[in-house]
Amino acid sequence: MLAGTLRVTVITSLALALLATPVLAADTDGDGLWDSFERRWRVTDYLDPDTDGDGVVDSAEDLDNDRLGNIGEQRFGTDPTKWDSDGDRVSDGKEDADGDGASNAREQDQRRLPQGLRPSLRAAYDDRQPDRVRCQTKHRRQTIRSCTFGDPRSDTTIALVGDSNMTMYLTAYKQIAKARGWKLVTMTKASCPAFLGLHGPLQHKIDKGRSCRAWRRSVLQKLKADPPDYIVFGHASYKLKTVRGRDIPASKWPSLWQAAVKKTLSQLPATSETLVLGVLPKTRKDPVGCLQNHKLDMSRCVTGRVPPRDRAIDKALAKGARIGGGQYATLHDQICSHDPCPLVQGKVLVWRDRVHLTETFARKLRPSVAAMLDETLLGSGR
């Protein structure tokens, strides 16, 4: 009789626990934030996983710039609207709530790898832009493999020029071009910086940079022969070498990037407006391999964000663009939305390797890409 009573008690307790759990930790919109958290602070909508519509899931947003995403604020019980919730003049991200020597920011995303991860770790490497093969000039090749999307008869033409990092955003640009009735033209080459005078190690190893230099000259000729209304440059940040293959000290890279941007923009059609994109944040570790080894704690694989004041190449790009008559913009903070940079935003894997975004995540950046174009090339409201 006693055993039966205990059995009933245990079953009843488990049933009550199961009923209580969804109420305490309900997440109606599936953004990783509890409904109770979103209702309490009212800075995000518990019915919308991306309240501000910028392509960054609400749990990854850092609204008060304290290095904690909302998921970290939820974890440590801090105020997502205050940089220093307890008023001790130490930011919430720098606090060490459990006293283990690691900051709250470093430990904010100690989640298991979420179920339903998109893409899966197994599929991550191949989650790439589907048009990259037919629309991108390969290694050793110099002939432009240009693709046209949107409305080929449009009065507005936008050209995308760069390397594989430019190709990553292609789906977003295609969708924007279709929605706005633009003609979109691509001119990209793998591992080849589009700015004149820059030489990367891989191109030098392949053919001493000959195909890259020839491709750049062809791009300039094509742009001059048929000037687009807008030109957007996108690229990775390369270690630089001399034409003869000698390493150039990193301290000289910013000045070389600045000079290259200025020189390239000076040779573009005067009627074309130009936008230079900042370089993509990188991960120190192979994100997929690391997550495969640390599926129970994703924070083991994160990379710290480089503060804006320390992004020397970005500063050089911005200055070169300004001197050359162009504009500069970056999507750095949408990709690296808090510090350290999340490898997974919600249930979406951000990087497929150390330097390339997954196609799944890049598609989500469409609202941010559109806003960036409106704020720079097009002018707000156009």
C-alpha cells in the first residue's frame, strides 16, 4: 500500500512539473526569450521573433550596448535597457555573476546546440549562395562571369563587385532588386580583392596574382563602358603581399587599403555612386568543428568582437571611400550582434566557416541590407 501511495505521489508531482514548465518558460515566437521576460521589459514583442525587423533575432540584440544580448540579460536577470543594472559602474557584460573569473558576456550563451538548427552542422559547409558557381570568376581565370538579376530593362542599375564575401549577400540583393524593379549586375572573383594594387597570398600562390590583376582591369573597363547608377564593393580582409610575394607588415595594411580604395574609386565613372562595405567579422576557431565538439555549451566556441576603435582596416576603408568620393557602411553589428559574437542567432547558424556566412543567415540580413542602401546610396525614404 505504501509503495502504491509513493508511486501515485511521484506521478502526480511529475505531472504538475510538466504542466508548470511551459507556463514558466513559454516562448511563443520561438526567439529564445521567455514570454515572461519580453512582457516584463516590453522592449521586444513576445509574438514577433524579430521585433525591429532588421533580420537579427530578438534574443541576439544588444539594446543597451553592455555586451550582453537579450539572451544574456535573461540568463543573468539584468535589465536589457540599462548598461549597468545594479549601478556599480561596471557594465552588465563585465560582471561575473557566478564568481568563476569569466565575465557574464563570455558565459551568456551557454546553451545546448538548439534542436532544429538551420542549417544543421552536417549541412553547414554546403549552405552557400546557389548562383556562386555560374556568377563568380574562378581561380586562374580572368574573364568576368557576370550575372544579371531583377529587371534587365530597368532605369536603375546596381553593380556588385568583389570576392566571395560579396557573393554571400547576393540573395538579399536579388530580393531587393526584384522588389524595387532594379537591374542587378554581379562581378566577383574568388579570393581577389577588387581594389587596385592589393595582392593577397592565395592569388599570389595560384598564379602570382596575374589573373586577379587582369580581372580587375576588365571590371574597370566594363564599368566605364556601361556605367551603373550604383556600385557596391564587398570583400574580405586579406593579409597583403608585394607583387613579388613578400609579406607586408600588418602595420602597413591600413594605409595600403586606404590608398587602394581611393585609387580605384578615382577610376570609376563619375556618374556612378559608390558604396564600400566594411570587412566581415571572423571567428578564431572553425565554428562547425568547434560546435560539433561542444554541443552542450556553445559559449566554448565564441570569438570576441573587435571594438570599432580597433578596426583599423574598416577605418582605412571608410577614409579611402570618403576621399575617393564614395560612401562606407558596415553590417558588422548585425552579424556580431553582441560580444562575444554569437555563432547561432536563435536557431540559425551564422558562419559556415571562419570567414563566410551561411546562406540561411545571409538571407535574413535582407532588411539590414535594404536599410543600409537607403541610408547611404539611395537616401532615406527613396
